Amino acid sequence: MNDKEATPQNVISYRPSRLFIVLAGFFVANALVAELIGVKIFALEDTLGIAPWNFNLFGESGALQFSAGVLLWPVVFVMTDLLNEYYGQRGVRFLSYLAAGLISYAFVMIYFAIELAPADWWVVQSVDRNIADSQAAFAVTFGQGLFIIVGSLMAFLLAQLTDVLVFQRIRRSTGEKWLWLRATGSTIVSQLVDSFVVLLVAFKLGPELFGGIADPWPWSRLLAVATVQYTFKFIMAVGLTPVIYGMHHLIDRYLGKELADEMKASAGTA
């Protein structure tokens, strides 16, 4: 089979198609897992075994606390950049919409799972393991609040679309040089959107407009938490620059220089 041209028969062995499948798999899985584990908030200083920083921003103070979803953020950064570089706007937009649709589907299925009546032996077994109410624990762990889900999905889509737009604008201005600028620059802008939108919808606008189990956050708290989370992502974006260069080198070797250059040129005009 010819590896230089995709056909229905050799789509798996055709290297650009195989690469897209691998990147897409990591991209979608990463987005879904981030949503599921994002309900957990962890203390960064305690995790690292260091003294609390106790930041003071906009009149708010406290320790550094993040959603567990930040564990997967470096993967988002790398996958988005690689898709931008080799498959262009169409590739990133397609996978962004697909991921949002699959996340919505997953939460619908989780909702029905929560509504299922638990088996007696399952509840008893959980009590034996010092879990007082396994059904409530399941619901709290997997059934995030509606505004958090909506805010997270909105932030994810807006950030991805912003990322691909800024990435391609920088690329058209600089050409193939300065990979670090288009990779890091697009991420810095897109994550500014992500960091503020999710908190704005989930903890400010949602509770104010529709009510909820908790009071809306004051602007001071929203700005303080968003600033801390954005600062973390900014530092990570800069620190991951060598990883981006390394991944590009590996992919170029896998595809071959001629095919890799052709895909990059096509991605820049797509």
C-alpha cells in the first residue's frame, strides 16, 4: 500500500491519518478526563510539602488551590499546538466541537447513572469501607453542578477557537520561524480566556441569574482566583517550550521532511 496517499484501504497505515488519530485520541480523552477530575480542588503547597504562600490579590488572600484538571493542562497545550501546526484551523475546530459534544454526551450518561437505584450490597460494601453514603459520594464526584459544566464547556470552546486564531495569525506574520512565539503566544492569550470564562459563568453569572446552592462570588474573589490560575498556566506555557520543539522534531522525523513541510504549509492556509 502507498503511504504517500490516503485511501479507504490504507487510512490507518497512511502516516498523516495515523498521526491525526493519535493526536485526536489524546485531545478528546484529555478534555473528557479533565472534566471528570476537575471537581477535586487540591492545595498546591500541601501537595509539594512547602509552606503556604497565602497570596493577597484584589483584597482576597489564601493558599494556592487548583482544580485537579490542571494536571492535564500541559497535554492540552502540546496537543493543541501540534494540531495547529500540522492540521490547521479546520483540524483544531473539528476536534474542539467533537470533544465538546462527547463531553456533553458523557454528562448525560452520568446523569442517568446517578439516577439509577443503587444495589443494597453495593451500599453495604461501601459502608464497610467507611463511606457513609456511596450513592451521595458517587453523585458528588461525577455530578458536577450545571453551571460548572456549562462554564467549563464554554471556556474550553472559546479558548480553543482563540488559540487557533492567534496561532495562525502569528504564523502568517512570521512564517515557519519562531515556533516558540506562535506556540506560547497563542496559549498565553487563549488561557487568559479560559481562566476567566469558566469562573465567570460557574461562580458569578450562573448563580446571579438563576440562583444555586452557593452565593455568587464577589468580583474580588473571581479576579484573584483567575489571576492565580492564569499565572500558573503562563509559567507552564513558557516551561513547556522545549517539549514542543522536541515533539515537532519527532513528528517531522516520523512523517519525513518533505511530507511534514507540505502539511505545515497546507495548515497555514487552511
